[in-house]
Amino acid sequence: MVNFTSNTSQMNREILTFTNKISKHLSKPDKKFSADMTYGILASESCLLTDIVDHLHENTKKVNSVERLTRHLNNGTSSTALKSYLTTIRKWAPQEPVIHIDDRDIAKPDGYKFEALGPVVRDGSKSTASKTVYVKGYHVTEACVLTKNNHPVSIFSEIHSSKEKHFTSINEQI
């Protein structure tokens, strides 16, 4: 019989070990946020904050935990956290790494309440060889490096829109 409690404990230890590596120079609340988000996303298999909070099993009200995570997400990723993450990933990459850059888009043709929803995203499901259909959406730029074990690990990910103030061009993002 499989002991699920010990499997969960082992997974939690491994997640904490990883998050401690990438957040060792952060404040205590930021370390906790990093560990909670990483564990919550993996345990719940979801990016929804309410699902993440359900798997954290905290002794506070659910709404308070969601607000705490939302506050941290609104602050964005600090340069210290990003530097620690990239330093850890650099150790996993070979001397001459293979980096895959993926420039794609997210089509939201029926969306109207999304922030900075851009008007010029190609809709691949409606476009053909003879005609190109453009709809509202976002551009996504992602870069992944292959580790020594040939596992892709994200080193850059950004969603951007032509309606944002600081947007210059897709080529500038790439």
C-alpha cells in the first residue's frame, strides 16, 4: 500500500528546498509567498488562487489568504528573486546551452474587459493560406533553456500588448 502522507511530505520538502534556493536573498514574507505559490500550483494543478489556497491548508479565512497572495502578485517579481532563479538555472544548463525562443499569441476574440487587449493578433483557427484573420488578443514571448538532462526550463516569459504604453514592437520584445 502506498503511503500518501509520506509522499506528500517528501514533495513538500523538495519544493521547499527548491524555493529556498531561488529565494535565499528575499525577505521572510517573500520566501513564504514563493514556497506557497510553488507548492499550491503543483498540489492543485491549477493557477487559480482559490485552488492554490485550498491546498495550503492555512488556519485563516480563504479570502484573507487569497488577498495575501494577490498583494504579492501585484508587486511583481523582484530583481533579486529573478537573479536568484536565473543563478540556479544557470547551474543546471550545459556550457553551451540550447535556448528555444517562442513567439506566440493568445487570441481573445470575444473578450472586452481584459486589460490592454490588443487588436492585432492572428487567429490561427480562422486563418487560411489565402486569407489572414486578425482578432483581439495578446502576444507572448517565452524563452526556455534545455538543462543537462534535456528538460526545458523557462528563463523568460512575458505577455505583452500593442495597446500598452511601453510597447514598441514585437521585435523589441524578442
